[in-house]
Amino acid sequence: DLARRLREELPDAYLMFDNHSIRYFADVDYSLELCKAVAQYNPYWIEEPLCPECLDGYVRIKGETGLKIAGGEHMYTRWPVKAFLDRKCIDYLQCDPTWCGGISEWLKICELARQYPGVKVVPHITSPWLVAPHCVASQPDKLCPILEYNVEGGKETLDGRMSRSAGGQMVMTMPEAPGI
């Protein structure tokens, strides 16, 4: 009902649904039912439909729904990412540059993603709040088309840098001083 109401009120909005990886159980049937229920409302993506340890579940959800799947926030190196990419069950990688092994490992994940046509990287953003924007700014728009903006915790750090473009999109002004 919530998805239906959102779509009715916001017919042109990008609706992104986050299952928060159902962290404590890998209930593929439950997640699949949920994904099928929201599919009719044209979600932009389903984020972390299952815990990252449930690769076969991701494959099943992707195969049975055809929805765009985002995930990787809780993948901590390129090796689990590669398994998801090889199985073609993830469309948007959300590896967090501060959690996945640092900026160097995140850049290796981006290099890996380039080998899989159509896969995008939209990193999860957390403290320190300027790490992900710096990372996204270092990559081509084709690979990293958007930046997650987390209104929790880091809002004050990013607020003065966010504005609306002439086309109506939110944009961020990057710091000019060195460092993060």
C-alpha cells in the first residue's frame, strides 16, 4: 500500500526500496514476495534484498523479477563483489569506500565493475561524509552516475554543498582545499 501511494503521489519519482539486507536471516521467499509486490510500481532499484551472504538468493530474485538490484554496502573487498557480478545479479554496486578496505580497494572495485557492461557504482555514504563524494567525483559519470545523500548524521557536513541545478537535479560542490 505504501509503494502504491508513493507512486500515485510521485508518478515521475525514482522510488528506491531498501530491504536493509534482512541482516539476520536469508528468507529468499519473503524477499522475493516483497520484490514482486513492489515491481508493479516501477522501482528504480531494490537495495539489498537479502544479506550479502545469500548470493543464490540474489540470483533468484534478479531472475524471477527482472528488477534492478543494488547492493554491496556490506561487502568488504572486491572478492565478494566479483561473485555477484559474475552471477549477473547486481546492477548498482554500493560498496562504501570507508568500509570496503579503503579508497584504494574501492577504486579496484570500480575497475572490476568496468568489466561488466551496464553495472554502475553508487557508494553507500557514511562518516567521514566527504569520502564517498570524493570517490564519485574521481570516476566518470557513466560508472558513478549519482551520489547517495544521507540525511542522517552527515547532513551538516554536506548541507552547504548541496544545491539544485537549472535542470532540477541536486548537485554537490566539491571542496577546493586538499584532503577529505
